[in-house]
Amino acid sequence: MAVMNDDDTTSVARMCFTRQQAEFGQMLLEGSGAQSVIRADDAGGMRAYMTPVTGVRLVVKTKDVERAGDILWPIFSSTRAMDA
């Protein structure tokens, strides 16, 4: 699990349709050494039907957003993920 301090500014690296898609992206980022968190308004996964409406945000430190884009682009460029 990623640990981010209150001092860290964050940016959305990718907006996804599902929590599973965001979790896959998070695994890719963590495997590359980039910390990330998932923000979703889906009641902790209990209301997954809301994610196509509200989206699932894959959030990284602002200083890592370009690197995260480079890591995620080859995978998510061919999917119908929402643009951040």
C-alpha cells in the first residue's frame, strides 16, 4: 500500500471506468517504484455500478505524473479508459 504524506501534492495519472482497471494500473506503477493511490466514489466497492458515472482515479505524486503516464500509456492506450 502506498504511503503519501500530507505535504505531497497529487495529480490524477489516469481516470478509469472500473476499480479493477485502476488496481491493474496501480500494480504496474508499484512494480516500477512509483507510489499511487486509488480514489473512487463507489462506497468501497459496494456500489461498483457508480464507477462508470464518477470514474475511478489513479492518483500519483505530482512529481511522478509524467513517469506514470509513460508507464501506463502502453497498456491503457488501447483501452477505453477515460481521459484524465
